[in-house]
Amino acid sequence: MKTVGFLIRAIDLINEKVARLFAWLMVPLILALVYEVLVRYVFKSPTLWSYDVTYMLSSLVIVMGLGYTWQAGGHVHVDFITEKLPPRVAALVRIVFHLGLFFLCWVLLLKTFVPHLQASWFFAERAKEGTWLPPIYPYKTWIFCGLFLMTLQGVSETLKDITKLIKGGESS
């Protein structure tokens, strides 16, 4: 059980550190948006780069925080099924849902995403929208990394529930 506890703490720490690091990108995102609003409405001279920069920065912040958001209990979840159940039974229900729905969907999504990501890098794919058509393969790479971190957090949450199922009470 020490190994399981170590793995849970390691995954949680990775997701927390990654989310906290990428949260700092909110500063340039806000600055870019304020700059765009200022030059667009005050000086009547909109930028060509703002749209691309803002959707890329915001997507980077969002996907790199997915795992931590789950860890911190920030994702919307329907707990009317488990709220009235004893802790061990609730843990079992969550494990069944994780294995039957979450991992099935997310692992298939990641598996399907890999060839698209490889092709994007191979062809040096560029955006088809926007004004300066930036390279899109870094964008797809961080989307993949964020989805991977979310899946990794799913491993942590499932291990917490398995620990709760075995030991009873609170997970480690």
C-alpha cells in the first residue's frame, strides 16, 4: 500500500505543479486581451495576432489544469447516486464508472489522437483560420499532454477509491 500511496501523491503533485505553472499564462493572456480591446476600440486599429494568441494561451491554461481541477473537486459531477451510499459502496460505484466509462473513453481518445498528432508534426501543420496561420502542432501537443494528465489523474482518483474500498474510511 505504500507504493500505491506514493503513486497517488506523485500524480497529484505532478498535476498540481503543472496547473500552477501554466496558470501564470493568464497574465499574458489578460494583457493580450486588454491590448486588443484598447487598440481596437480606442485607436480603431485591431491586431492581426490577438485571436490566435488568445485561443492558444487559453486552451493551454485550460487543458494543463484539467487533472488538477479533478483532484481539487472542481469538475461538475453527478453525485446523487453515491451521496446516500456508505463510503465503501460509493467507492465501488466510482471505480465501476471510472473503469467502464472514464478510462474507456479517455484511453480511446488518446489512442485515436496519437496518429493525428504525429501527422501534424510530420507535415508541420498550420492553422487554417486566423490571420497569420500559426503552426498548430504545438497546440495539438499540449492538448494531448493535458488529456494525458487528466487520464493520469483518473488513475490517482481510482487508486484512492480502491484504497478506500480496501481499508474503509478515507483514502490515503
